[in-house]
Amino acid sequence: MTFTSYGAAFGTIAKAARRGWRRAFCLAAAIGWLLNGAIAAPDDMATERQAMVAEVVAMARDFGAGTRRATIDPRVLAVLGRVPRHQFVGADQARYAYDNRPLPIGHGQTISQPYIVAVMSDLLRVGAGDTVLEIGTGSGYQAAVLAELGARVWSIEIIEPLAAEAAARLRRLAYTTVATTIGDGYYGWPQQGPFDAIVVTAAASHVPPPLVRQLKPGGRMVIPVGAAFQPQQLMLVEKQADGAVTTRQLMPVRFVPLTGGTH
């Protein structure tokens, strides 16, 4: 329902009031029901999402020392509490969507554990209007979280069926500030850069130089680094105002390997 239709509806209520309060009351109740449906459609997974957020908060408190942040930005938590993760997994996995663990999404790929999504999003420090490059669209969940934080997201996926499914899903869920493409994320998306932040959702053997070049001065990159099926480290890469680059290992993680490029 649009703003103009709201105005028409309330105008109708006013007219009804002049004809009799009972009729006006019934009409107002009906309009209220319609407005509630338009603004906050029924969501039978809201309780599960809030339980997931509570577990993320507890994990950050217990295991956040590596990131030097034992708490997650409340904005990130709020976004996790409203993005419908069950829409980003297959029907066979929907019942597990709010478990705090990764889930398969086909083609040998996974949707990341909610705690890891929260940590990576928190580390990026994304604000309204920032541009973010995501390497590894997957199901589109991380892109949706960043978009809800106010970012304009450019996301690359190398597996064509996953890229097509994610693009269709993000359109269906009205994430209009996310652009997707099929390609080799190792080389980034230079035509759209430089970026305020870059997030890589697969493990590379090293930090790809093309991505460092596409990071703005003052920008941040979060990337898992390490060999497939071997210990990996989540790393924070920061580019200083003068172009100098610093890296810091944060915590052990396990991601699927980054494919393509020189890995």
C-alpha cells in the first residue's frame, strides 16, 4: 500500500465517521489490519531469528578476544534479527536456517555460520552509502546483510548456477542496492572500484593484490587466508590514508576454497 492510498483510506474513515461511529470503527479496524500487513507481514520465523541473535551475542562474549571485540555492533545484530535467512537456503535446509552453523547451498558451497557473518560485517564497519565488494555471492545472505546496513554492494560469484539463483533471490526480496555478476573474484571488479570495504567469503592462499588495489585509502578488507582443508585465519587488511597496507590475523576459521585466479 502506498502513501497516497493511506491518505485515501483515512479520508474514507473520516467520511464514514460522519455517517455513524460503528461503521467508522469497523472500517478503521479493517484499515489498521491492512496497514499492519503492509508494514510488518506475519513472520513465523521471528522467534528463531532472535534466538540466533542471542547465540551470536553469547559467542562474541565468549570467543571475541581474537577480534578484540567481545561485542557485535548493535546495528549488525539488528540486521541479523530481520534478514530472513531461511529464504537464502534450500527448502530441505529451511528448518535449520537459524541454527548457528554453516549450511550447504549446493555445488559444494555453504552459507556461512551466522556468528561469522556477524563478525565479518562488524569488522568492515560499513555505514550508509559505503560501497562494498563481496567475493563469493553464494546464496546472497552476506550481501543482504551488508545492504541492510546501508551499503551499495557489488558481488561476484564464479559458480554460474549459484550466481543466477542468488541474483533472482535478491531481486525477489527487493535488495535493489546489490549488483551481482558471474566472474573470478580474485581479480575483483575494477570497473566499479575503488571500494570502502571488501569481504571475501572463501579462503585464499594469500591476499589477492588486485583486491588490495581496489580498496580505498582508509578502507578495510576481511578475508580468510589458508589452504583448503587446512587451518585458516580470518584476516583484517587495512589501507592507510597514505596507501600503506597493514594486516592482522584475527581468529581461526574454516571456509571453502577460493577458486579461479592465482590461488
